[in-house]
Amino acid sequence: MRLLNFRVVPWLFLFLISCHSGPQSKRVQFTSDSTRFSWSVSSFELPEDWDGYDYLVLDLKVSSPQRYNLGLYTGHGYTEISIYPFQGARITFPVPLHFFRKPFTEGSEMANLYSHSLETGWFNIWDVRTGPLDKVDSIVLRLERPLDDPVVEIYGISLSKEKVPGKVIKPKVLVDKFGQWIPERCPGDVYNIEQLRECWSADDSLVEQQKSLLQRDPYGGFPEKVAKATGFFYTKKIKGRWWFVDPFGHLFLATGMNGVSPGSYTRTKNRNYIFEEMPPEEFMRRRDGEAPLVSYSLWNQYRHYGKEWRQKWKEKAVERMQAWGFNAINWSVPDLNDTMVYAKFLYGLGIEEGIMGFPDVYSGDFEEKVDKVAREQCAPIRKDPRVLGYFLGNEPVFPGRESLVVDAFLAGPETKTKEKLIKFLSEGDTPERRKQFVYDAYRHFLKVVVRAIKKYDTNHLILGMRFGNLNISDEMIQTAKIFDVFSFNRYTYTLPKEKLDHVFALLDMPILVGEFHFGVPGRGLYPGLVKVPDQEARGKAYRNYVEHAFAHPAVVATFWFLWRDQPVTGRGDGENYNIGMVDVKDLIYRDLVKDVMQTHQRVYDIHQGVLQPYSWQMSFR
């Protein structure tokens, strides 16, 4: 029996009948042999012309949290985005269609340009190719390298002209009072505070046993090898290999950690009904009268340590990092800076409010603003021996997208940079000239910022701009010559040696890996940008990545992202990854940490060329 036409339907009516599993329902199972499914739009009673619609609404349920690619075949070719629906619950998942129609430019780095949150998950537009949606032929769902044969049940797909909220249909309650995912219970979950306290006690005993296994100086350097001591970190090339040298004059390789904090927050707006119990007011943040952001990880710290939880968490986090061989931090809570070596991110350089992360570098007050940033953020720490150096930005989006940046400036407000751009293009508007303008403006930005830093602090290194990957031009790579270290983030199983060799040949300077991780799908958490099947594999993947990195003569640092798992219902942009050394309850991932420690015991000899790196290959069969 035909119950509705999905082409035009008021949202309330759509929601009321969405629980019907009619002829449009699809059930697919992804395996190593079946990774892609496609349906004509007519099979969901959808029109081919979507130009009058603003949302594509999925009514679905996924058995496993793995990155699903949602694709469309249109009259202009194929396009797709990645979707991350809540696991194990039937939900509505509304995708705004404007991301398919035209490029999105409202972001200063890759994460906030591409990732977008919903009430029932999130999506990423990294692979989208924009264009008209007047001739949509078919809908595709695909999954790369599926683990454990996940199932997706599609109950219906509709189009809407109005904004549609994501809704959880069933089960309603998804998150328990400890921040754990109810639809999938796994070993390691706890069900009462007594059980949780037993787990914390066992972790404390484990760390106590681990504390004497690594021999390092107070900065985390190698005490048996000595160079010139300056009281600050610097870089030195010895027998063809680059090193950091710590304030004692000891050789130092940064095995670092991003985002060390006691907890993070998640949104409750339009979805407060999915939480079994809300944290106390102390662990909420309220903005302009909206539904609060809440933190189960902070609530768990209070359960663990009581009223003095902040200081006790700090002591425990430092104890764990030092026992495991993590000797540097970045993007972490400031009260760790008196104990750990840290990288300093500079804020206020115009990147956050710039067009696609590009400041108005030719404005009359740009140099004054940068000088103020350096005076306020660099001068106070110029004598701090724990400062590894300064980062200027993270994953800039403009490399390779220079023409899009130019379009965004031309369509944007009147600025000095826009004025200079229009004059420059009046003499010829070609892709090459657009690229030249962006590169010249970027070089100007770097000169102004580096000059200001050195005006107020000559003691510390400039770690540079953390590029999002190594898929950038030689010209962009060479802009890093103004820095002391070339930095980039790279999410993969192993760093590409040929790329490292190429950068080394162009620059002959130290190389820092700013971000990498491995995760496991399950318990409501997605596996991150690089997935592995289980926690033991996370440890093997860590060893393989880090040891091969330090086997290269130029690599002096690797920074893992992130200290703890992200909230199961997502951070601000929706990301909900299993990428922590610890979980939401502050319990240790023991299999991972065991391998982490093994690698950190070996990195000095590996970088010297005395030991061969550990080798491991991911298999999805």
C-alpha cells in the first residue's frame, strides 16, 4: 500500500509516518566484496530535479560507526560527502543540500571548513564536488575497508524545502550517566561507581609499575648524550640527522600529545532526551540562554577525585604521560605548562576571522595587530625553558585552493587586500596570477609574524604552520624556510618516505609531525581518520607509524591527537572519535599504552640508525 509521496511533504507528517517500513526500505551489508550500493532516485519516489529543495533527509540505522560516503550521480558528474550517523539507533539525518551546490568558504582550517554537526551525528564535505542538482539520477552509499560486515538499514529518503531537525526515533535514551553509549555495550563499560573506582585503582597500580621503565631527564630528553646547553630548546644536525636539543644540552625527540585536558563538552540542544542523566550544573556551559553544553568526562573527574579534582587530575595526567614517554604537549590546558614541555599556538593573527583563514594582510593596522599578539603572547614566556616553540596556524585551507580564495575575497567585504587583489587582476586574471597573488600575500604574512615574534622572543623556535598534509606544491613547502622546523599533520598508516625525502632535499631542516591517530569503531564512537579493528591494533599501528617516522633523519617530533576520546555525542563540529589514550571515564587503553611505551624506549636508537623500526601492516580481511 502506498502511504505517501516523498517529493513534497510537511515535516510533521513525514515524522509521524516515518516509522513505517514500507517498500522503500533498503537493508545493505558491507563486506570486503560489497563496499558500494546504488539506487535510482525513483526507487525512493524522489524527483530528478532537486533545485527547489534544501534538505535531503535520511531515515536510517547503522550497526557500526564507520565513515559512510553518501554520493549523488547528477547531470554534472559524481559528488559525495561523508556521513557519521549515531550508531545502533533509528534516526533522521538531515543533510543540507547547499553544501552540494556551491563551495563552502566559512572556515579558517580544514576541520571547521569541512565538518558540520547535526542533532543525530555529523557530516564532512571534504570530497564534495559542487554543482547544480537539477538532474539527480541516483544515490550511492559506500564504505571503504569495512570492518565486521556492518549493516545499514534505510527506512526512507525524502526531500524537504524547510529546515529539518535530526531526531532519534528509537531507542530514545542513548548515553548513560558515565557518558557511555547504551546501544552497544562492550568490555570496559562500567555500570556503577563502585566498579569504576575499582578500575581507577587498577590503573593507578599499573602506572606505578610503569614509572621506572623510561630513563629521561626532567624535560624528557636523553640524559646520556650531551650537546651545548643554552637553557632553551634548539635544533642541531649531527652526522646527517636532525635533533632537538633540550635546555640541559641533551638530545631530545618530541613524542608529543595534543589536547591534554580533564574533559570536553558536547551539545544538548534539541537532543536533551537522549541523555539518561544530565551532569550537575558545575559541568555545564551555557551560551546566551541556549541549551547547555555538558561534560561527562569532567563529571567523571569529580567522581574520581572530589572537590580537588582539577589539581589531582593534573598530577595524574603528568604522571601518566611521563611514565609512558610523552614528553611534550600542544593545545592543552595551560596549567600543565609549568610541568611539561609545550608548544605555544599564537592566536589573534587574523587567521580565525580571515577569509578561508587568510587575514587582511595589507591592511594599515595588520602589522600593529601582529605586534600586539607577539607582545602579549610571546614576551611573557620568552624566558620559559619549557617552551618548545611557536605554531602560527593549523591546517590552512588555501594551498591548492588559491582561485577559490581569490573568489571569496572578491565576493567579500571591502578590504585593503581586496583592493590590492583587484588592481593585480586588472593586469591579467589567470589561475597562475591568482596563485601568485595568494603566495605573495602569504609570504608577506609570514615575514610580518616572524619579525614580530623575534622582536619579543629570540630564545624559542618557530615551529611554523602545521600544513594539513604533504600534498602541497614545492613552492608552498619552500615558504617554510623562514621557520626553524617544517610542520605538517598526516593521518595515514605510515608516513610516505619519498615525500619526507623530498621535503628534506628542498629544505634540509627538521620535520615535525603535528597530528596522527588510529581508532576503533564501536561503543558509539567513530574510528577517526585512520581505523583499525581493535585496541591491540591501535598499539601496533602506533609503533609502526612513530618508529618509521623517527627512522627518517629529519623527523624530530610526532604528536598524537588526542589525549582522551571525544564525547560520544560529538564535540562542537560533531566529531566523535575513539582516538584517546584514555576514555571518557579516564580509564587507560592498556593495549595501546603498552606498545606506546615500547616504541618510546626505542626511538633514540631508531633515530640514530642503530635499530630498525618496527613494521606492521594493516589488514582488512
